Amino acid sequence: LAKTTQPISMDSYEGQEVNITCSHNNIATNDYITWYQQFPSQGPRFIIQGYKTKVTNEVASLFIPADRKSSTLSLPRVSLSDTAVYYCLVALSSNDYKLSFGAGTTVTVRA
Amino acid sequence: GAVVSQHPSWVICKSGTSVKIECRSLDFQATTMFWYRQFPKQSLMLMATSNEGSKATYEQGVEKDKFLINHASLTLSTLTVTSAHPEDSSFYICSARDLAGGGNEQFFGPGTRLTVL
């Protein structure tokens, strides 16, 4: 399983854009990059997934450079309710889709 | 997205007793489900992979005789913590992948808080 590295914490204010960069230098050809959000005492919630270039949904955007050794989750105009832990994971399409969670990034949004 | 439920959401038990936690995929089938454990202020740790109709596979360091996993149907996996002790107190979370959904994302349950007195 590819190891990921992301900042431990980030602070932001309401209405700002938050960008979290994740390094995954050992990502394999078949690996997908997936981001999850977790609130205290809840299970992780899927945010977005991508393989290359840019992916956008109603919640976030995911930017993946050509070498795929890193990715950036972009949360536009955050609100207080976006305060959570964000996990970057890579999952091999084989190997039962096992996920290995790193420490995650604690994002704190202030008023 | 697909929905995964867990029951109970929390449980308190005495040391030495066994506790069963259920994980259900409500609107999809899952031949594979995963069980995680999360201690306070820590990340999720994968405990085991639950395979429908076959034995579960456990991660290194996880005692298979203590954490019994049964995956009897395509929508239900159970985790039984046997002879629970206070150090087993944790947040247990399951996940499943929607086979027919076509995507690669896993859907997580809401978690079960286990407290062993």
C-alpha cells in the first residue's frame, strides 16, 4: 500500500478556499487517490476520488499532476461545518481495495 | 451514495464478556467488508477483511480468536469482541464497497463506540 504524507493541521476562516496537499511518491500504476472527511465519533465520509488530472464534484476539487506523486484537495469557500479531519488515501484496485489511513489533516475553520 | 449501517451505535459491557457488532450494507451488496478500530485522537487502523462465504483475513497483530468475524450474507458482516477487556475500548468502524456501483470508493458505517468497564 502506498504511503501518504499530508500536513497534520491547517487553520482557515469561513469563506476561504482550503487546499490540502498530499504526497504519495510510491503510488502504483493502478492506484486511485481518494479523500475522506471524518467528524468526531463518526465514520469517514467519501469526498472525492481521482486517477489523474482534475476531478470536481459538488463538494470539492482534486488536482493530480502528471507524475501522480502528489494530489491537492481543494475545498472552496469553507464554512464552520467543514472543520474535520481529512484523509488522503491511495488504494490499489486489486488487493481487495484495502485502505491504509495515515494521520490525516485536521482542518479548523474559524469564524 | 451507498449506505452502511452499524448496530449498536454504542455499547458498554463488563470485562470478560463478549460483544457483537453488526455491519450492514443497506442498499447494495458487498462481498467484501472491512473492519477498522480507532482510538481517541488517532487514525483508523485496519483490523481485518471480511469475505462473504469464507474466512476473514486479519492484519498483522490482530488476534483472530479475539476478534471473530462472520460474513454470512452479501449485506451483513459481524465482529464479535470476545472476552473484552478495558484495552479493547475503542471506536469500531466497518466499510464496504458497492460491487455494482462501478466506482472504487468504500462506504463507511457510522461506527460503534465500545466501552469495557
